[in-house]
Amino acid sequence: MMKSKLFWPIVILVLILLINLFFDKNFFTIEVKNGYLTGSLIDILNRGAPLLLVSIGMTLVIATKGVDLGVGSVIAMAGAVGAMTVSSASGDSLVPLFTAIGFVIGISILSGLWNGVLVSRIGVQPIVATLILMVAGRGIAQLITDGQIMTVYYDPYTFIGGGHLLMLPFSIFIVATVLVVASLLTRKTAMGLFIESVGTNPEASRLSGINSKNILLMVYVFSGLCAGIGGLLLSSNVASADGNNAGLWYELDAILAVVIGGTSLNGGRFYLMGTVIGALIIQSLTTTIYSIGIAPEINLVVKALVVLLVCLLQSPEFRKKVFGAFEVKKTEKKREGVSVS
């Protein structure tokens, strides 16, 4: 069991959640208020929804031995486009809502296509190709919002990130849908094997008949789409769009979530459920830091230490040195006891 990629991330997630009990004995309490389920655990799922979406898309990109640094800017652009589309909307008409969703999906796919074409067709290194969008996309988002925070007064739009369905936040259902679709496509079809093959050895994949370029293009488009949906959730949840700060550093948190979940940056085999646990660890850690009163300035330091701990525990070499030495000492004590008797 300890050799499983999911074992140590689950252990760390449980420990982080249990730590909160020392500061809030009602941390695990879930109540019904105004017809909705409320509680710290529900808040973690709701607030972590954008990161979960971005991390799911990032998983497939990293599985191809790539990286997408532009997801944070895509979040900002998607939020800005969505908010701008419904900025003058009023009443209960759903036409502006679906128009905004269409524009958000469109700009997300275009962003993914841009990265995918640069990487798969032109041959630009993924870190360089996506760095271009990381910088330019943030500027585009600021141009759309004119450098200001754009406020939304349109209830159907705010329902996406702040509404409820079946007593749960609507954002949870969106994340679950994307996760199920990604899991089915990658585990119930040959797509997952193609992605892992390209990440392990793209040249051998090409020689075996796999269109590596199309696989690369597809994963970057999917990553852009996930980031765009995450931006829509983030914008609708706060009923505004901030081209400067929306999605800031999300790309780093998404990469950390993927790595914590057991997917290697060297490409190859990937673990979607591990990524989900990794994203929940990051969101739970952030919630814990704020709830117990730790200064926000050291948030990143604490987060880095936890990530380092998880990565070390996932390393077979590290576990062999630490737990192996412990087992040796335990065996020696048993032998001493036998010899004395």
C-alpha cells in the first residue's frame, strides 16, 4: 500500500485536515443553512474548484513531457471576456449568459491552439511557448478590463461560481463533470496510452503510427479549455474580473498539484486522481494557514515545505534510506533480545 502513488498524498491531506481540529473543533461539521450544505470541507471544495480544473488540464500536458505556464493568464482573459460580455446585462434573460460562456470557451480554445501550434508544429520548447502567452495573455486581460476591476450585476452569471445545485456548490458539479470526461477519454479509450507514449518517447510513438503532433495539440487545447472554465468559475464567484490579479500564480500551484499527485515532470504515466488529491492538499493548506492565523507572507514558504515533504515521501530512494534504516535498527534489537535470552 505504501508503494502506491496515492498513499502518501492521501496521508498528508488527512494530516492537514486533522491539524485544523486543534484550532476549530467544528472543522468537520457540515450543516444545512438556507437550504445549502455549509462547512469548512464544502468551502475547500468550492474555493479549490478553479485550481482543480487547471490541474486536470495540466496533468495531460505534463504527461507529454511539457508544461503550460499560460494557464493563469488564460484564467484572467476568460474572466475578463465573460465579465465584459455580461457587464451591461440585466434581468433573467439567459442569452447574455450563454453568449459569455461561448466567448469564454472560444478564447480558451484559441489560447490552447496557440500553445499547441507553437509546441507541436513549430517545435518551440513548451516552457518558452507557454511563457509567451503567460506574459501576453495577462496584458490582453488588462486591455479588456481597461486596467480596472470590472464588476458584474447579473445573477445568472454569478450562479456559475456562486450558485448551488442539490444543496452543493454548482462549481463542484462542473469539476466532477470535467474529471469524469477526462478520465473516460484517457482510461476507457486509447487516448491515455497515446499521451503516455508521446511523453515517454515521442519519436518511437511516431514510428509506431501515433500522430504525436496531434496528441500534443490536443492536450494543450484541453489545458486551455480547463483554464478558461476555471477563469469563468473564479470570475462568477466574486462577480467581477481583475485582469491583473485573477489566476496569478495558478500555473505554479497546478504544477505542484500534478507533481504531488505522482505524475513525473519527465512525462509518461499520469494520475488524474493523484492530481485531484494534490490540488486539495494545496487548497486545504491555504485554508489551514489562514484559519490558524499564520501570517500570509509565509504562505508560500509553508506550502513549499509541505510539497517538499510529500515529494520526499514519494521517492523510493528516500523511503528506503529512512524507513530502511529504521527496519535495520528494529531487526538488530530483536536479535539482541534473542541472544540475551
